[in-house]
Amino acid sequence: MIALVTGASRGIGRAIALRLACDGIPVVINYLNNQKAAESAVEEIGNAGGRACAIQADTGDPDQVNQLFQQAENRFGPIDILVNNAGILHRGNIDSYDPVAMSAMLKTNLDSVIHCTRAAAPNMRKNRDGRIVNISSIAAHGTAAAGTTWYAPTKAAVESLTRRFALELGPAGIRVNAVAPGFILTDMVDPANREEVVKTMAAKAVLGRCGTPEDIAGAVAFLVSDQARFITGQILTVDGGRTDFLSH
């Protein structure tokens, strides 16, 4: 089995790559700009006895995605596990719609899932096996979090595609699922108000804490394992029991 994790130089993507490598799976770490961080992840995996390589590509660009998969196959072989993790968040509300920001989110959050899944599908169909996990967000389910008005529909579309791709690829033995994280504490949280953010977000979860990248990595590792061989078309929410949903 060979895995490709998009946007894996830091945060959730890096944790997923490290976990899959720990499980004995060679991992292709895709990154956009942060080559140093990607190579650091490769080094960490190598030091632990695993196999990994870093490949730069904009996964919102279909030509670059095709090159990414070709390079990955040249290094390790055909991709059996695809984790569509690459994503960006531009905050905004109904009064601050930014078409440039919206276009960027659609390209990274949605188009990349389409391009990478289409690139992975032929070999997965040929092998009659494949595991695809899309990283969504509970924003898609309607949390009462300010500033995510335009981000939320991009992730809702990812969840819709997860089910559609599961339908289309299931007859070939390919499983497609998604993980919807709640608030995950990464290095992207502003250090200046980190303590306040942690306290506020922990209070919104019934477990009383924020999530970690490793929490999401564990869920992904389960979904791509044989233990989940009869699971497809599902959205696994990993949010510690968030209570601030608009619908209930």
C-alpha cells in the first residue's frame, strides 16, 4: 500500500502522514510552498524507520496533479490510499464577501479533491481496491462560528462529493469517506491569544478540550485500514462533542 497526503507539510496533514508511516505505509507528502517543513516530515518518518518523500504541487491545478501522481508512482508505485487534506480558510461574512478569496477556497478545498480523486481512480479501479479520505470540517454541518460563512459551503460540497464518489467508485472496490474535524489546535492558532482561544473552544465541546492533529490522524488511519473495509460514503465527525450547531 502507498499513501499520498495532500497539504501534509504541517498541522493535520503532517500528523496523518506520520501516523500512516508509523503503520508501515510509505507516504508521499504533498506540499505547496513549505518545502522545509515537508522535508522535515520526511526526515522524521525516516528516522522512525518509515519511508516517505516530499513532492511539490498545487493540487488545485489538474496538470500539476497529474505530474504529482506520476512522480509519486515513479518513487513508490501507484497510489492505493489518498487523503485529500489540502485546505485553506479565508474568514468572511455576508457583508464582507470577497470573490477572490472565495475562488481560492473553491480551488484548494474543492477542486483539489476532484482533481486528485480523478487522478487516483484509474489505478485503484485496475487494482479493484482503494481508500480515499477527504478532510472536511464541522463548518459544513452548520456550527455557530463567526467568520466561516463562505468556508462552510466549500466543505459541504466536499461531503456531497464524498458520497457521490463512493457511489461511483464503490463497484470497483474503492472506499470513499470523509473526516469532519472540529476545532483542532495547530501552529496556525495565534500565539498572542492562544490561551483564550483554547479556553473558549474547549468549553464548546462536551469532552472539555480542543482536538489535536493526532486525533484526526487516528480517525483517518482507521478509515483506510482493513477494519473499515465495509465502510464507505460516510462522514466521521471528530469534534469532541461540539454543542454550538445552528440546527440543534
